[in-house]
Amino acid sequence: MSYQIQYNPELNKQYSTKRIQKRNLLPLIVLIGVLIVAYVAIQTNIISILVPGEEAVTAAAFSELVDNVESGVPVRESLLTFCREIIENSR
């Protein structure tokens, strides 16, 4: 016993092997969006509104925050110290 399968050539579809995958484009789109938001924030000077107090005091407090986290102090405690310094120096 044997059998034979015959396919109609007109039913065969040609699929292209080169497909653009949408997943590969998503990180690029997100990166472009972040860059646009950063550019707009810098050009409209929104960053000065978001950074409280004097820039030098905030920069020093942020530097201390990074040093604390790197030295092993818990992040929560480091953030609380950062916020306290900003609030105390804004008065």
C-alpha cells in the first residue's frame, strides 16, 4: 500500500524570508522618545524647577547619596538623608 499527495501549485504561497520584527524596533522607539523628552526638558528649563534649592547644595547632596549607596548604606536611608539635606538647605 502506498499513497501519493499532490499539491496544487497555485495554492502555494511565497513568504518572504526578510521580515522586520516589531520587537527589535521597540527599544529604538523608546530611546528616541526619552531623548526627545530630555531635549524638551533642557530647552524649556524644566530641570531647574525639578531640582530644588541651590544647584551646588543639591549636587553635593546627590554626590553624598551616591557615596552612601556605594559604601553599603541602604538605599532607603540614603534617600532619606538626601531629602533631609535638601529640605534643610532650602530654608
